[in-house]
Amino acid sequence: MRRGGFFLKNILITGGTGFVGSALTKYLTSLGNEVFILTRSNKKTNERKVHYVQWLAEQEIELPPIDAVINLAGESINGRWTEEKKKAILNSRLKVTENLLQLVQKMPQKPEVWVNASAIGYYGTSESEVFTERTTSAGTDFLAEVVRAWETKASEASELGCRTVITRFGLILGRNGGVLPQLSLPYRFFAGGTVGSGSQWVSWVHIEDVVWVIQKAIEDNDYRGPVNVTSPNPVTMKEFGQVTGEVMHRPHWLPAPSFTFKLLFGEMSMLILKGQQVIPEKAVNLGYVFKFPHLKGALHDLLQ
């Protein structure tokens, strides 16, 4: 059955109640798909086409034939990265993915496609290099190690016969989630300015393009392996701040020194103080047209 040019599907999601998962569920159900969200709690909903399924419990779960699996679950990377937090960030991703692989293995009819979240943190940080999916060398910092281990585990889905797509997200911009509320907050109080050196790259992406790329990955058999989910036009942190101030009609004048972020967030501060210039080469070559290719248009949509 088709609607709007797409085959309707049964789609299984982990992390379906998070920032990306919620937006994705709303979009997928608007197309007519049935979405099954795996959850630890016995959650109920009155939403049409959304089904919460309790899992990681002793009892077996009942599901209809699943066409696509989307794995978004994992401990939030926000907060100070203590040794305990680091273990939780890594182990949560590996455990959920392993449990999901076991669930799929038991399915008489295997899903056509497995889409797994990842991050551009895979590439490590650099102010001079340009990274695409053809970049094979991974970074060596903590986040790169987490991402590499997660991608390796998720890639086992291909052994079960699933076309496997690894979506490497950039800094996702949204109204009520992602990094934008924190980055725009100083401007609301007329205290915005360049963060850190300002020369670090920000490979950003609008939340709507995130969900649209995932939908394309589900439908298009040419989507395989790593796919960078970032705008084709990354900016420096200085430019990011200047455009934010312009869109919000606020001054861009008060610098936020690097040491302030390091004191507040410790190692996690690298997410803002360091960066990488990432290009979504594969999605563009496969014909995807970004709804928000430029930062100014994305911020106008999200901040006004």
C-alpha cells in the first residue's frame, strides 16, 4: 500500500521518546506508517499509529512483521564526563544494540533495513580537515571511541540480512532539544558572543532534515553504511554566533572564553570548543535536497 509515494511500513524504534525519536515518530506516522516504540516502562498512548512495547523484561514481546528498525537509544552525553558517566555512555549503547540484535534474530521475517544513530564525533576534531563518508580513519578521543564501538556492534545487523545504515548526526538544531537552546540562551539576555576561539567548525543540521534523511534511508536501497547527517554548509563557531545574534536581533559582543566551559563541563566541553568540518557527500550524491541548507534560514525557522 502506498501513500504520498511511500510504501507504508511497520517501524520499530528504540529511543523513540527522545528529541530525535519524538520528531521522527511524528513524521513517520504522518506518512501513515505504524511505529512501535520499545520502552522499559509500561507506557500507554492514545496517539494513532503509535504503539509502546515494553521490552528488556523477562517475558517475550509480541510484534507484527517489522519492516525497519531504527536504533536511537543510549545514555545522554550531556553532563560532566566522570568515569562512571563514560561507562554509562558506552555500555548503554552497546547493551541496547546487542539486545535489539537478539530480538531481530528471533524474528521469523527479518526487517529490510536497520538504521542506527551515530555521530560525526567518529572523525575526531580538526580545524583544517574536511571529512566525508570516504574518510576511513577515526578519531582517538573518548567520543570517537564510543562511536566506533557502537557502529561496529550495529553493523552486525547486516549479518542478519538487514541493509544497514549508520547515520552520523552533526549538532542537531531544534526548538526544544539539541544544542540550540543552550547556545542561544546568552543572546536572549544580550550577553552573546564568540565561544572559545571561534575558529572551530560547527557541522550543524536542522531537526527536520534529520528525520527526512532517516526516512530516505528507510526507503532508498542505495543508502548503506555511514551517512553524514549534517548541513552541506558548516560554519565556524564565530559565524554561528554572529548569525544567531542577527536572527534574534541581539548583539554579538561578549566572548565566552574556553576555560569557562572547561571548568563547567570538563571533558565534555570539547563538543563546543572543538569541532570538525563534515560534508554530507553521500546524501547529496543520492539526490537528497536539504530543506535547511543554510544556517540563517534554519535559525529563522527555529528562533522566530
